Amino acid sequence: RDPEREVGYGITDSWDKIVETLQGAPVSTDTELGGYMREFETRVRQDTNEIYMRLDDEQTERQLLAGRFNMLFRDRHASDLVRDEVMSLRTTVLGQMTEIRELHAADRRRQTVIS
């Protein structure tokens, strides 16, 4: 296996590299073994931290998207309400304009009769 193979999310498979190193060179002292173990622990900790950071980033991104979706839903609802109100006001204005025209026509007829 390729020791630099990507496991996913850009994290290198450190275990293969350490195993190959251990298999390639005999461990002669506890100090060397301790060094390998510390290196392994460090890599595992770094990879774990990176995984958790990526999970946190993804969760934050999902929360932002959910917030945007909710805002769009609220905006759409508000837009529908305003549109309905505008249509109602337009109907009222058209009715009043018709009444004003009728009053103007009646006034002209009355002015004609008076003159």
C-alpha cells in the first residue's frame, strides 16, 4: 500500500507509514520504540483534531444554510403578505377612482343644468 494514500478529507494514512518504518528497521531499544509511539500518538492526535475541525466546519456551514433557508422562507411569507395587501389597496384605489369619475360626471351634468 502507498503510505501517502489519502484516507479521506485530506488526511494521510499515518499508520501504514509507521508500520512500514517499524518493519523495515528492527527496534533495538525501548527509547526508539517510545519515539515511534510518540510520533504515532502525535499523528493520530493531529488527524483526529483535523477530523473534528472539519466536522465543526461542516456543522457550522449546515447551520448557516439552515438559517438562510429559514430567512428566505420568512421573506417569502412576508412578500406574499405584502403582495396581498398591495392587491387589496389597488382594488380599493380603482374603486375610488371609479367613484371619483362618476362624481365628476354628475357634477358636470349638474353644472350644465345650472348654467
